Amino acid sequence: MRTRRILAAVIAAAALAGLGLTGAATATAATAQGATSYVTPSQCKQGGGTPAINDTGNYCKGGTHDGEQVD
């Protein structure tokens, strides 16, 4: 009987911890959506792109950061 209560408490704690992590991830994703994305020239290069600093808008061309503004 005691083992069942301990097992139930462990499962309940794990479930609550999982909900907390899911909520934190959702809040982080919601915050990131509204933010303007800037990358450094080195981040652009590391992602496989070319920082077009002298072009209008200063955007990263190609790679994983394609179209993001270079700051």
C-alpha cells in the first residue's frame, strides 16, 4: 500500500514538472515570434550565408539565416 502511494506521488510530480516545462517553452516561443531577428556577420557566415553589409538593408544572403538583418 505504501509503495502505491509513493509511486502515485512520483508520477504526479513528474506530470506537474512536464506541464511546467511545456508552459515555459510555449511562453518563450510566443516571446520570440514578435521580436525582430538580427544576426552578427559571424553568425551569418557560420550558418552558411554571406553578410551583405553594403547592400540596402544589410541582410544575410543564403544559409540558415537567409533574409535576417545583419547587425
